[in-house]
Amino acid sequence: MNIAIDEQTRAEQAQILAAQRRKRQRVAASALLGTVALLAVGAWWLLWGRFFESTDDAYVRADWVAVSARVNGYVAQVLVEDDQPVQAGQVLLRIRQDDYQAHEQRASAGLQEARAALLAAQAERRVAEAAVAHQRQAIDQARAALTASQAEQRRSDLDLRRYQGLVRDQAATTQRLESALASAALARGARQAAQASLAGEQRRLDMLQAQIAQADAHIAQAQAARQAAEADLQLAEQALRDTEVRAPVAGVVGQRRVREGQYLVPGQPLLAVVPVDQAYVVANFKETQLQHMRPGQPVSIQVDSYPDTPLHGQVSSVSPASGSVFALLPSDNATGNFTKIVQRFPVRIRLDAGTSQPILPGMSVIATVDTHQREVHR
């Protein structure tokens, strides 16, 4: 009986020893697997992992445009609805055009009047130029008459002196001397009359030239009036065109506040156009993550709305200052109880084309930048 008990005890001890050996083997295997895993993780970190910078403080953004009216008036027609895609230049709404059409017609009539006034001033100058040309001919004739009268006076004076000598020598009669005196007096009077006529014609020429200068002033005034009328017409035509509010960019309509019959004033926000096709990502990385980050580095993006659809992009730019610097109330650390806080810098990421899912501004994403390539040539 004791022999049977001893054999049973030895069998139990053998089982215990076998179990302990298996436990030690499992522990050794686990330790080996753990070591291999640690080595693999360490190798991955050294070769790849340490080059990736990731953040979940990232969102989709788009440079949406607030559309407003440039002229005032009542809304005649609204042509778009919320969430409707539109093209650049597409008419979004129309303002009543009655008053602006009347202003355009009045400006057009004013321009026609200014053009007619300019034509009249130019015709006035042409008439004055013709009168000046005619007057120059009259002056030439008066100058020729003066020359002839001067020659006649010299001849009469010579005849007078000759007859005076002849009378002294009693070679001519007193009657001939008196006739020579009368001829000399007539020649002198004719010369004086010719001189007066030439002076009068010259004064008339001066008056006509003054009329040309006055006509030039009228032309300049009419040209200025025409330019002002053209500017008024351009403003009226622009105001008439502005009664049609158009989309500045292609995108999707949102925040539509305008309704038919509503009175609008210039600058009043009416709706927003969001260019969803030009969406980008703004990721706020810690300042400790920016050491090796450069524009052009590849980025992996996971959108919370599409966790199974990875996106790709590239670093476009890094903000020149942290978000707190551009805050409405910047932080002031000049206090006694200072607590250092790691700052975050916005990094703009350009999305690659080809995504099949709609990427909408405001979506949350996880952005991971591969900084392995330190020098990027774009």
C-alpha cells in the first residue's frame, strides 16, 4: 500500500514539474515575443515612425464669399435656393430696374446734349477761323492800298517841290503850283486814310483772334462736359448692371437671407457662396512638431465622416504666427504666475484632386505629415 502511495506521489510531482516547465517555456516565449515586438516597434520608430507628425486638431476650410448688393432697391426675383450649386458669373437675384433704367436714359440724353454742344463749339471755331482768314486778306489789301498811297504822296511831294522851284524861277505859273499843292494835300489825306483803314483792319483781326480763343475755351468746356456725361452714363450703366447680383466664384449657395420684395442697401449680406471644390485643411500642430515640417511634404488625411476613405495632400504653408497671436484678445504673459503652454501653429494643407466623397468646410480630420523628406522642391 505504501508503494502505491509513493508511486502516486511521484506521478503528481512529475505533473507539477511538467506544468512548471511549460509555464517557464510560455514565459520565455512571451518574453521573446515581447522583445521581438519591442525591437520591431523600435526599428519602425527609428526608420519611419519618428518622421510622422500627426494631429486631430484639424478641420476642412474653404474661402467662402459673402455676396452683397452694390445698389439699393427692392428685390424683384431670387433665382437660387440654399445648397444649390452655382457657376461663377451666374445671376443669383435681380433688383427692380425701373429707376436705374430711367437714370441710364437720362444719362444717355445728357451725353447726346454734350456731344451736340461740342459740335456747336467746334463749328463756332471754324467760323472764326474763316473770318480770320478773310480778315487777313483784307489786311493785305489795306496794306497794299497804304503802300500805293505812300507812293502817290511821294510823287505829289516831288511835283510840289519841282513847281515851287519853277515858280521861283518864273518858269511856271502860280496856278500850276496851286494845283500841285492840292494834289499833295489829297495824297497826304489818302495816305492817312489808308493808315487808318489798316489799323482798323488790324483791330478787327485781333477781335476775330480773340473769338477763336473764346471758341477754344468753349470747345474745352464742351469736351469736359462730354467727358462728365460719358462718366455719368458709365455709372448709370454700371448701376443698371449691378441690379443683377452674380456669383463671384463657383460653389454652393448657403446662408441665404434674401427674399423677394425685400429692400436692399449696398453692402448688406445676402447669401454666401462656398467653393467646395477648392476646400483645404487647416491643421493646428504643436510648436514642437514643426522642426522638420516643410511646404510640399506629403500628408495623409482621415476625415471623421469617411473613416474608411483616406485622403492625401501636401503641406501648402505654415502660419507666420501662432493662433493666439491673431486672437481678438492676445494672451499677455507678463504676470507673476506664468504657466507655459505649448502653442499651436496653423498649417495649411492642399488636398489632392480625385476624391469621390464631398469634402465640406467644417469637417473634422486627422492630419499626418510625413517629414522624412526634409528638403522639398516644388
